[in-house]
Amino acid sequence: MREFMFGRQAVLFYTLVALLTMTVAAHADTITIANTGTPQSPGSNRDANYIYTVTSDPTINPGVLPAPDGTNVQAAYIMDTNAWPIFHGPYIKNTGTGAWVGPQPQYAGGGLTATPNVYFIYQTSFTIAANIDPATVLISGMLASDNCPTFLGINGVGLGGNLMPNCATSGDSFSNGHAFKIGGTNASFGSTTNTYIAFAAFHTGINTIQIKVYNDSTAPPNPTGLVIWNMQGQGLEAPEPSTAGLLIAGIAAVAWLRRRSLRPSA
């Protein structure tokens, strides 16, 4: 009788292993994040994917920016490729599908000049589907800005640390690309060499990324701008309730059979 019970236990054990394998082997799903450089409407030079506001106090956290209102929060301009920062200056140009965005589209009054000594806060968004575990999400990409320091935030919460490690080097922020990775608590970061990394609290549905860019007090023309490229995301599928239920039932059944098999026989 004991041999029969152990046989049943072995069968159920291997069934449990199979269920566990099904649960753990969740595949990665891609999270779509809009690239810059898409006009808001035909004939428009605004970028529909990026909105911005301005603050003079670096300690102010604006949270999640609301919809553009034409004053405090606006859609960013796609910077004209003939404008000084891109055509003449040392701005990085190899940005793939990314395009520079900023508070002005091109030359104005002899120079592309923005308000000095303020922080421009840009925001874009992406959606995490209901079948993806937010804790496993990893967002990565490349970024350049004028100027630095430059900071990142997720869902209105700052992530800490300056994205630009060489702020003291003149032009490093806008003449070189800077890699970043932002992950949930269970994200797999992989290689992080020369990469800004941070943990963030993602959630199912719409999430936002905030980029706070400082514009210094350089004499006019004093441009400012931001470009992000190769930004992508992925996350693992969350276990389906039915699979999780079978797993729990299998564990309970194995425990019950083992308990019975260990009882002294009559």
C-alpha cells in the first residue's frame, strides 16, 4: 500500500513541476513608447508626445503634468534641423528616430534663446498592459540635453541622481548620448556599464516619464532642448489566475499525500 501511495505522490509531484514550469516561464512582452518628432497635427511643428513646463526652483516636484493649457503646460516644439543647436553647434546628431524638442522651434530674432537659470520639465507617457507584471518592467534608452544637470522621474516621483555623470565637462550633456535604464523591483537590468540606473514604481495602465533639464546662464544665444532615442520597454507576463490556482492546488495535494504516506500502517 505504501508503494502505491508513493507512486501516486510521484505522479502528482511531476505534475506540480510541470505547472510550476508553466508559471515561471512567462515570456517578455514589448512596451511601446512613442518616439519624438511626430507633429501634433498636419502643418504643426509641435510634438504630440512631449509636453513641458518651466520652474525656477529645482526642489519643486511638479508631479504628473496635466494636459497642455497653452500657458503653464505646453506641447514641445520639434526643433528645426537648420536651427543652431543641430546644424551649426556640437549637438549630437546620431539619434536614430529621435528628434530634438524644446520651447522654441527655430531661430527667433537672430538666435535660438530660452530663459536662463530655469528647469524645463518634459513629460511623455507609455502604457503597461494588464497582462504584464509592473515589477518586471524595464525602460531603457539614450538621452542628450542642453544643459545639465538632468534628472528623471516616473509618475511624478523623482528617481534621484544626475543623469549626466560629466556635468563639469563642457558640452558633454548635449554632444554625447547618455544611456539610462529604469526598472521595477524585479526587473532584469543586464549590463549597466556607463549607464544611469534607477528603480521605479510602475503600475498597470498609463505611466509617465519626466525629464528635468537645466538651462544655464550662458550669454545669448542660449538654446535648450532634449532628445531621447532608442527608448524601449519590456516586461514579463504576470501568471494567470487559473495557472496560479492549479499550482496552489498541486502543492496542497502533494502535501496531503505525503502526510498520508507517512502515517504508520495498521
